[in-house]
Amino acid sequence: MNIKNGIVVLFFVFGLLGISGCVKIETGPETAEQRTETSQLRARDFKVNWVSRFDRVSQIQKADLLHTLIDSVSMKYFNYARQVADQWRQGNTGRGTVVLDSEMRDMVNRWNEGEVPLLDAYEEVVEYSIRDLNDSAFFNEVALKHFKDHIELFYEIRNKVFYPSGTVEEYELKIEFLKNQLKGRSYNLERELGRYR
């Protein structure tokens, strides 16, 4: 990544983190309805800001922005998964018996009920962005295939993090496997994008 592209991506990521700040276990006094309303507003603002910034830059900068978004949100999901695993272990210890994965799915669903609009917004801008990259005909099939694989993994990460299955140990192994996959696919995508710089 050259310096100009790097600066654009850094400014965008800092802006993204300021806008989003998502995926946390809610413990405050807000009701579920208030959290959902707040998340809807944040989701709308995120999408508007994304399109505004994304549409103003070059195709390679767009690719860098999309790549960075996928990786940064995936890391937020992994951090959240660590919280889920910690809560799961505490539940196992406190109860003295294993907390079933179905119970954990119910709890995670309740914790994040209000965050769904923002989580969906991430996927909507990913779809918007990859359509733009596809339509531009700037990238060849190899680069687009790397993006497709990266995006499919992004969706799988959300699914595995927010819908825990098996035991807590199995859940952690799945998350670790996905982390390694993300690292490999991110590296491959970055190497391919380097051909266009």
C-alpha cells in the first residue's frame, strides 16, 4: 500500500471506529427498544458516511477500504467471541454444570438484539462495495475471487461468533480456526491488490 492510499485508509478507519463502536454486551439502563433505535440511527449514519467516502476515491482505494472494513469488523467479532466464551465459562462454573449451547445462543441473541441493525449495515456496505468493484471491471477475476472468498469468510465469522454451538472449548477452537483463515485470506488478498499499485 503506498503512502497516499495508506493515509486515506487510516483516516477512514478512524472515522469508522468513531461511527460504529459496535458489538458489546449491553449492561446499561437502556431498554431493548432504545438500543434498537440507537443502533438503527448508527447503522443509517454508517451507511451514509461509507457511501459518501467510498464513492469519492479511486478503485484501488475502494478495494483497500473494503479490505480494511472486513478485517476490522471481523476483529471486533473475534473480541466479542472472547467475551462470550468468558461468560460461558463463568456460567459453567457458577452453575456447576455445563451451560448448553442453545442457552448461550439465547443469551447472545438477547445481548445483541439492539445491535442487529448495525451488524446488518456492515454486510450491506460490503455488498454495495463489492458490486461497485465488480462493475468497474478494474480488477481481474483472480482479485475478485480473493474478495469473494474473504467476504464469504466474513459472513461465516459473524454466524459462528453470534450462534455458538458445541461446548465452550469447541466454540473457542472454531473461532481460533476462523482467525487463522482470516489472516491467510487477508494476506492473499493484500498480495493480489499489490499488483494494482
